[in-house]
Amino acid sequence: MKAIINYIKEVLSGVKTLINGMKVTGYYISHPKEIITQQYPENRDTLKMVDRFRGEVIMPHDENNEHACTGCQACEIACPNGSIEIIQDRILNEETGKKKKTILKHVYHLSMCTMCNLCIPACPTDAIIMGQGFEHSVFDRSKLTKVLNKPGSKLRDGVEE
Amino acid sequence: MRVKELHKATESQEYFVNMGPQHPSTHGVLRLLLTLDGETVTKVEPHLGYIHRSIEKMCEKDSYQQIVHLTDRMDYLSCHMNNEAVCLAVEKGLELEVSERVKVIRTIISELTRLSSHQLWWGVMGMDLGAITSFLYGFRDREMITDIFEETCGARLTMNYNIPGGLMFDIPTNFQAKVKEFITHFRKKLPEYDQLMTNNIIFRNRTEGVGILTKKDAISYGVTGPSGRASGWSNDVRKSNPYSAYDRVDFKEIIYTEGDSFARYQARIQEMWESMNIIDQLIDNIPEGNYQEKTRAVIKLPKTEIYQTVETARGELGVYINSDGKKNPYRVKFRSPGFSNLNALNTMAKGGKIADLVTIMSTIDLVIPDIDR
Amino acid sequence: MERIELQNKINSFGVEVTFAESEVPTQFLTAEVSSENVHALISELKNNSDTSFDYMFCQTGIDFPEHIEVLYHLRNTQNNSEIVIKAKIEDRENPSIDSVFDLYKTADFHEREIFDLFGVKFNNHPDLRRILLDDDWEGYPLRKDYVDEVNIVEL
Amino acid sequence: MKFDIYDFSVLTASIHKSLSEMMSETAVMITEMVIVGIIFLTLFAVLGLALVYAERKVCAFFQQRLGPMRVGFWGTAQTVADAIKLLLKEPLMTKSADKFLFNLAPFIIIIASFMAIAAVPFALGLQTLDLNIGVFYVTAVSSIGVAGILIAGWASNNKYSLIGAMRSGAQIVSYELSVGLSLLTIVILTGSLQFSEIIESQREGWWIFRGHIPAFIAFVIYLIAGTAETNRGPFDLAEAESELTAGFHTEYSGMKFAFFFLAEFVNMFIISAIGATMFLGGWMPLHFGELTAFNEIMDFIPPIFWFLGKTAFLIFIMMWFKWTFPRLRIDQLLTLEWKYLLPINLINILIMAFVVLMGWYF
């Protein structure tokens, strides 16, 4: 007899736990306001990444098309996987008559970048920062290799001191 | 004679099944060579290395700052603890004392990482057992933590928030408010986890008494973390070798003695409560101070050997650095918890059904990059 | 257990052991032993009731120009005392050492990894195969003289 | 009764009459068969599309998601797009598969559900086969599907498929019993195996209300066993994607896979429809004994909506099961059947027989 009572108890307690579980899911289906997913491309206008978001390395230029990169290669050394390559040349400065290192191209391989943020603190002149862009998909892999300094841009005066 | 023949004819034959490298419940690219007798597993032989990237070799070429970001890619669910292990090791080598502020922030973020890892584990555990809804609920709560991480350091998963000598950024101004908001939210949601899964009779039957690992085996196999503690082995590095701010917080080490899948499950669930307790104790009194100690641009450790352990979400992570005084380490070894935990899989899964193997796999909470490195 | 005490205890085992001396105190007590004696020493360390190092939390190989070292990090789970055993293998061409799988089951994977990456052969290991790399991989990548022009990119 | 105005038999009789005027008896029969066949084919397609959409939406809302939202208004055209994708996909087959059986299996499964749906009474006068052994026929026919699953698993020449098929065999053979026995409880009440009579007997009230606790227990057991028979979660051991990747249909792709998929949903519909007919009065509106005004209002709703509503309710409950519970292990699955459902069921039948004998039901 005891066994039968235990058996019935077992069945009832089992059913109770199952109903408890169904209560949880039942709560969520009856409360559609709690839906947490977002409709991504539709909410693009309102979507704002946080300030510190590490999406890509960018080099800000001011209105005169000038940047702060001296081509010191600190970021290139700091980078753990060779995502940054700096191509530079010695160009004759006509005022002083001396040859001076000048940056030609700040090449940034987005495809290799791990967004580790080591290059940003390494930069002595704060020429590069982390940008908030995250929509990086392209059809051609070569487009992921970017030149960060805009064509025709030059070093802002007074950075090098 | 005839009986013998009959016996031979009805004897079952063992067969092999490759579970993985592409399989939904191996959580990545792990291959298990199963020897099955009908549905019963008689032997499990893990074949690893599908995403071996030789991080240890790469570390030998990198500077100490650069090593940190590689460890993000090992156990990506406890990336902060991995980073912390390397940074603590390097700081130990440099005899550099970081400020109290750094220690406290590191501890808070560590516990948040542990929470987020366990939430994901809980979701995936449900999915492995066939209750797919739990996966989404786990992610829902994890989302709040990753948002906090994103605001703090700009990345959600591979954070790279630690650097030798401190932290990469100071915490944002609304950090405390956000964390508190999360804690109040999650204190409400965690009982729901119990309601949906822990108390469910199907779930109980699937986990209780499944995949028993004795304490002796746990120590011998070096099964650490919640998996080891569920076997009754007190192995929490946070208690035995406190690092960062763990020596000043009061928390309970979760120990179960059953050693079955349900104990491993409960150990993690209870650990989530403890993590929230730790955060509660620290979040209101983050001391002032530098978030970063100045280090040289090129860190050179003296000729030394350092071994640093931390408690990740999966167990004891050891970082062994052998330095010969140059700017690169001579040898780096990561003693990853998943590697040792996986080793015990055969002992646990032998004699069970295929479904039990899946349960065991999810209760030892494998992260494959952690195993393969 | 204090270091000195432990040191004396180990010396009484009758296995030839030298203890590393350095100006700065090392993190763990480090015992250096030859590759022939390592199994005897560790077995004594594990089974002796005074030491009972029952948990091997790390096993590492290191490649030095002249020799290969295998490191055993042992811990006593009762009193948390720790010790490092360094086994020196002089023969870099054909390194071999006794397996400790019979003492610590975790050595199964760890020794396979060292075999895989350093080429150290562990005698009496039940299943010594490559673990992380392919079975037909040539060379031992974590050795310092390993060259692989395809897979290793020098920055 | 008010709902008699919605009687479909008037419509079918008029079609039959006009056809008989045009052609011979044999031709009429063939034409009618073709028409019915076409109607069921369309029904299959529509049911499949609607149920897949419903499942995805319901599942999404259980999981705090929105589900398909892009194709069409609220993603309504999503399943159509999926169907087109499945149609255009290459039908792959492994080299060592048994070609004939491999191709045969999906058809067996779909034919089984085709045969079962023929006996489902959709509305007053809207039933293809009103056999006098309707209940028996449905339980018999619905178990043909397991042959398809077994063949699929065997012919794929894949270990995962075979394990899945074997599990499915053990599962369906055992759960057939519970389904049959729980239906038998109601048969005892009605004294008939014919669906139309069973529905007619519920004119005064549905059996689940009139039949006391035994009927309710039978209903619960029927739901559990029915879920198991359709191979749906938490009893989806034959597929068990976290254990056997996809079980018996691992190797299937394209349209052949779609057949399995479709059969699963149609089976779910059939199980729910039979459950609605037996326990919830089929197309019979909700009646409460003496409340005439209430009963008349209920009669204004056409029977087909009553039927579909009840079926949808049961389908929703089955989805609720699937998206809440973890999967059972194979031995626990059989334990549940042989140790719990079957004994309870047998005792339940005994009680029910006693109740009927004493005339204790309403």
C-alpha cells in the first residue's frame, strides 16, 4: 500500500515540476513586451555604439586635411599580429635643408586586426583612435586593407615637438 | 556446445561512431571516437587539436603586453581571468604592486565574467538536453553583462582589458549603477533557472547519478573548477591562493560530494549566487587610485620562473613563464583547465548511454579553444 | 611543511636530488633530478604519507640548447604545499623519460602533449600518440630549432 | 440545432448529384476521389506552411524573440520561401545508401499521414471516410509511419540514422499502446468506434467535462503519448539533434527532407485533431447542459472553426511541451511508458468501465 501511495506521490510531484517549468515559458509568451531581440538593420538610425567600442582603427583628420601621425612606427611595433604597416620616406625639408622622415601611407589590415587596442596607447601623438564602425563586411578581401591617412593629407604643425 | 554457439550468435558487437568534429554538442571542433555497444558507451577517446594555434609558440615571439591578447582566444568565456593570469604573472616577475583600485576592479570584472560564462553554460546545457528555450534565457541575462563589458573596455567577448601593470581603461562613470542594475535583475531571474530546469523531473532524471567522478579520480585527473568541487575536492584557487581582491571578500566555496552531473550543475548554479555576493561586497567600495601603473614600453622580466594560478570559470588556469631576461619569454605554458577536465571524460562516460555522454560533456563545460590552445 | 623540512625529507628518500639555489627565493621548492630517477622520486613523493603530493597540476617541457627539461608541478591537496621537480634529459636527439601516468592520470594528456610538441618519449605511457597535431606531422614545434617556413610568419 | 445550417453534407450531396447527372457511377467515384485527393494535397501544403510558421512564431515568443520578421508581413511568407528553397535544393544521397529504400522512406511516412487524415472529421458532414471503426483505423494507420522511419534510418547507411531509427521504433511501438488505451477510455463511454457517433454523443457536453477525472487523466495521457508518437520534443529522440545530429533524416536533403518535416507537422495536426474529436467534442460547439441561451450563442460559430480552434489549442500545448522540457533518455522514455503511463492507463480504463457501468457520468 505504501508503495502505491509513494508511486502516486512521485507521479504528482513530477507533474507539478513540469507544470512549474511550463509556467516560466508561459509567462514569457503571455508577455510579448519582454522580447529582447532587436531588428538590426531597421534600427540602424537609433543604434549607437558606446564610446569605447573597438570597431576599427581610424586616424582622425581635421578640416585642413591634417593628421597627427609622425610615422614613428610605435603602433607598428606594438601590434601583435602585423596589422599595421607604415610606409615612409625621407623627404627634403626645404626650409631647413634637412631630410626628414615623413609618412606616406599608414596601411591598416583590418582582416588581421584583433582589436586588442595595444596600438592606441602606444601612439605618442594620439594620431590613431578606435572607431565605432562595425559594419565591415565586404565582397572583396582586399578592401579590408585600408590606408588610414587620406590622400593629400599632411602632418599637423606642432605635433612633432 | 549449442548453448555456447547460441551465446555467440546473440553476442552484441561493438561499433565505432565519430562524434564530431562537426557535432552540435561538442561545442566546437572536438572529435570523440566512441565505442558503442548498442546505445551504451564503452569507451570515449577524445581527439583534439582541430583548432590548435600553438599559442605557446606564438608567445615566445611576442612581448609581454602582446601575450595578454592571445589568452583572450583560449578560454574565450573567461577571457578576463586568462588576461589576469598573465598580467599577475608578469607583475609578479617585475615585483610591481598594482593599486587597490585595480585589484578591486579586476575582481569585479572576473566575477562578472564568471557569471556570464555560467549563464552561457546554463543555456547550452539546456540545449544539449533538448530544452532549447533555456539557451535564449541564458543569453538574455548574459547580454547585460556583455553590455557592461562593452562600455568598460569596448569589446564584448575578447576583452583584453588587463595590461601588465593595471587596466587598459578606467571604469566608466555609470559602471557601478549598471552592475547593480544587473545584479538586481539577475537575482530575480536566477530562481527562474531553477524553476525551468533544476527542479524539472526530466532534467533531474537526466543528470542525477550520471557520470559519477569520485574525489580520488578528480584529484588524479586534475579536474578542477566547479566540476572538481562537485566531487568533493576543495580546489578553489580563490580560497587557497587568493589573488587580486579575493582575500578581502567573504564567500563560500561551493562543494558537493555526489560527483554526478547534477552536482556539477548545482555547483555552477550556486557559484552564480556566490559571484553575485562577491560583487555586492566590492561594488560600493572601489578605492580611489591609479588604474594603471607605469611600466616601461618594453617589459623585460629578470631571469626567473613564474607560475601563477587563477580560478577561471572552468577551473584552475596556470600560467608558467620561464624568462631568460629578454623582452620575450623563453617558454610560456598554459595549464588550461579544460585540457585536464576533458581527460576524465572517459572515466565519467563509460557505461552510460549516448545521451548521458552529452549530459556529461555539458556539465564539464568544455571550451574547445581552451583545450587546443 | 616548511621548505627545509621538506628538503630534508626528500633527501632521506635515497634518490639523488639537487635543490636549486638562487639569490632570489624561487616561488616553489625546486628539486632537480636526472631523468632516470624521476619516477622513483615522484612515486615516493606521492606515496609517502609525510609528503603525499597527490595532485600534479602542471607538467611542462622546456627546450634548452643543451638539454630538455620536463617540469612536474606537484601539490599536496591537504596542506597546499607545492614542489617543482625538474627532470633533465641530456639526450636531445632521442629524449625519453619514464611516464608518471601510473601515479597521476592527468599525465595521460600532459605527457602526450609534451611528446607531441617536444618529442620526449614517455616509457610505459599507455597510449603515446600525438595529441594536438596531426599524426603525420614532422618535427616538434615547441623546440627552439624548429623551422616551418609555411606556418610560422616572422613579423 | 442551430449549427445544422453549417452542414457540409448538403454541399457534398449536391456535388455528388450534379456529377451523377453528368457521368456513370464509376466515373463519378473516380472524379470524387481525384477531387478529394487534390483537396488533401492542398491541405497538406497549407497545413505544413501554416504549422511551420506557427511553430516558429510560438517558439520565438516562448524564447523572447520575434521570430521570422523579414519575408512578408511579420514573416508570413517565410515558410513559402523555405519551401521554395527546399524544392530547389539538390537531393543528395550517400554513395553506399540503399537507393530504393532511401527514396521510398519519405513516401511511406507521408502516405501514412495521408491515410490517417482521411478519417479526421473536420466539420459537420466534412469527413472523407466515416468508417464504423474510425478510431481503430486511425491508430492502426498512424503506426505505419514508423516503418518509414526505420527504413529511412536503415537505408541511409549511417550509424546516427540507424540509432535514431531504432530509438524511434522502440518509442512508437510502446507509445502506440498508450494512445490506443487512452482512446479506448472514451470508446467505453460512447460505445462506438465511429467518429461521427462519438462527436454526436458529445452534443450535451464534451467528454473531458462529462467523463469525470478518468476522462481527464486519459486526456493527459493521450497528449503525452501523442507527442511521443509524433516524435516531437521532449520525445524527439529519433532526431535528438544534440546527440544524433538529426537522427533518421541526417542524410536527407531537399524535398525528401521536406517530406519528413511535413509529415511531422501533419502528424501533429492529426494527433491534435483526433484528441480534439475524442475529448473536446470535435466540431461540436461548447454546450453546458441547461444554459440554452449560452448554447445557442455558441451554435452560431460554424463547426469548422470549433474544430480548428480546438486542434490549434492542442497543437499549442504540444509546442509548449517541446519548447519547455529537456529531452528524455531512451531508457527513461520506456520507463515512462511501461512503468507510469501504461499502468495508470489500465487502471483508468477499469475505473472508467466502472463509472459507465454505474452511469456516474453526466
